[in-house]
Amino acid sequence: MRTLTTANAVYASNWHKADARTMKDLAFVLSRCQKPIRFDSLPLGILDYPLFLMVRNSLLQDIFY
């Protein structure tokens, strides 16, 4: 997943050399990367990233073709 690579990149950066505000922001980013974003949509089930891409691609095909 893309969030795991984001978390690894933040952790591998020089976050310990940043100022207090930046460290707080990076801690927030790390905590959000550990929890996947999922939306419950009744007819489709759980709307996660792969399902979002599938729906988006089908809508774009309907619009442009």
C-alpha cells in the first residue's frame, strides 16, 4: 500500500533533527499511515483504494468513450 511506503519514508528521513512543530506533524503523518482509510458504501461494500480506482476508471470510460 502507498501509506506504508509513506510511513517508511518519513521514518527514514532526518525527522529527529527537525524542529518541534515538524516533529509533531510527522508523528501525526506516521499515526495516520498506520490506519487505512475505508468508507462503508452500502451497494459496493467497503470503499477502499482498489475499489475506488475501479469505480473511477469505469466512470472515466463512460465519460470519454
